[in-house]
Amino acid sequence: MRLSFSIAVAIAVSIAFVHAAPVIPLAEVRSKAAQGLRLLELAEDADPVWRTEDEKVDLIKAGVHFIDITDTYEIDQTLLKYPLRVSPFRFADPTHQAEVNPILSTISVPNMQSNLEKLSGFNNRYYRSSTGAEASKWILSTVQAIAEGKEHISANAFSHPSWPQTSTIVHIAGKDTSGPVTILGAHMDSVNQRNPSSGRSPGADDDGSGSVNLIEAFRALVDSGFEPPNPVEFHWYAAEEGGLLGSRAIASKYKSDGVNVKGYMNLDMTAYFKPGDKEVVALMTDNTDAALNDYVEKLVTTYTRLTVARSKCGYGCSDHASWNRYGYPAVMPFETPMGSDNPTIHTDKDTTSAPGFSWDHSLEFTKLAVSFAYELSA
């Protein structure tokens, strides 16, 4: 999760006007990228700007939202940059309670705790650090062990040429292998805002929580013998904190390859609610699909003990924005309405002992992930 402070607000206000952004010659993009410069978007309708890696780190330190479009700029010129964000699918009411509820009963909080202890034990999971690379290898090996012996399941690294941390993609083949894909994603990286490259960043909530929700949801489904009618994928992204780099690389490839995605769910921070506040699932209404939000609200009320609130998280706040950018229906269920979210993220205090961290709360998001994978792929 990438949250802004006053400086981000000031920058966004100063550049957020509606206009047609000029097309940058591809020769310029290639030349400047070769020099180590990065092309960043700081707001939805603002001209992209060139920044050095050091200046990009300064934006991270200042808490400024941005999307790094350097690696996908060329392919974007052949795709619809701002496609019509209306889902072609009609999302029916949940109908598989008899099959889903027994799977939910097998979800293990101790499993999630053990996995998060490992993830948060890395000094940080920054996408350019050696420990960030090690964390991505650990996630891959963990889900490969879960999938071992299942011929209809594959788990592979998605490599990124510009940094050492890899993303992970798990594919569960559907009985109709060409059917629309249901995708669930979380970002594996973490960052210490004051010292991105080497500062201690356990990232227990941001986004260790979403990452272990997906690991446990995947395990519960596999152990149940889950063989969906249509394909299901679980993604763990590198470099979200670096400008949604991992998810943007993957989403743009899926768009270019013509992959039919029925819906994408993003889990980024699921374990905190402000002490004294009512527990809810906060559905983000910006950069998401309205019909899919309504569908997920039905899943929340059917399969969890929580209710739904609506909120907004701002430009480029997490990986659902990548899928939304390429015209795929996306949804972002979050731990709390914005403004009441975890104050410890991007620091060395983002641990399971932080006030407000709740395994009982995060458990409900694992249930939501299982129900989303099962119901939407049916």
C-alpha cells in the first residue's frame, strides 16, 4: 500500500488537471531508460515526468503516490491507454455455500501466523534488496510445495529484468481451460519510508497480511480438491512500493496477450482496525469496477462476519489500479476506511504486535479470498 501525506496532496493538486498527455517518442523513452531515468505518473491526467532513481526514492520517502510507467510505456502505445471500464460479465448471487463453507472451516490462523513470521523476518522485502529477492523465492517455494503433485496447478516466477525480486504466479487450470480467469493478488514487497534500500521493514500488515491471506486461501482450496470450472490464479507481486511495477508488467502482458479476466481481487493490508472502531471490509470505489464491488459485498455478507463500508484510496495506491488501467474489472477490499488505516506502515513498527493488528480481522479476508476464487470461477 502506498499512502500519501501533505506533500503528496500538494503535488497532486498542482498537477491534477484534465488534458491530453503528449506522446513521448519511443526513442526518447528507450534512451532515457538506458541512462537509468524512470518515467513516472504522479496523477491520473498529468503529464509523465522523468526522475532519477534517487529522486524516485525521495518520492517514496515523502509518501507521494506515483506509478512507474517506464517499462510498459512502449506496449501502452499499442493498447487502449484508458479503456472503457465496464465489465462484460454479470455477477450473480453466491450459490455455492454448501461447497465453500466446509473449506472455510479448514482455514488455519496458525498457518497464517507461521507464514507471516517468516515474511516479516526478512530485514525488508524492498524490491531492489537482496532480502527482497530472498522473500520472493520463499513465497515461490512455499506455494510450489502446496501445489506439489497436482498436475492441474503450476507455480512459476515472473522475472523482472530491472530488479532482482520476482513476482509469483500460480495457475489452477479450469475444466474449461480457455474460460475467463479469476485472479487474486497481493504485493510481497515492503519498504521503510525513511530508508528504502536497507531500513528495517517487517511489513507485517503492508502487505504481509494480504500475502499470507492468499497463501492460506490457496492451501485451503488445494487441500479441498478444488478443480474449478474456469481457471483461477493467485499472484504475489514484486515492486508495488516502487510504483506498481510488478502488477503493471503482468497486467499489461495479459492485456497484450488477450487474456480474458473475469475479475481481479487485490488484498493489500487486511489485519488492522483502529481500536474502538467498528470492524468492516472497506471496498475502494476508485480504480475499481462498480458491479464487482457490489458482488463482493454479497460475498462479504454471505461468508464473513463483517459488513461493508465504501471508501477511496487515491491515485496509484495499490495493484488493483494496474488491472483497472488495462480495462479489467478489479476490486480492492481493504482493512478499514481510509483515514482510519494502519499508522505504522512503511516503518519498522509495522509488526504483529502493533496496536490494532488483529488475526481475527485478517481471517475474514482469507474467507473472502476463498469465496471469491470459488464463486467467481464457477
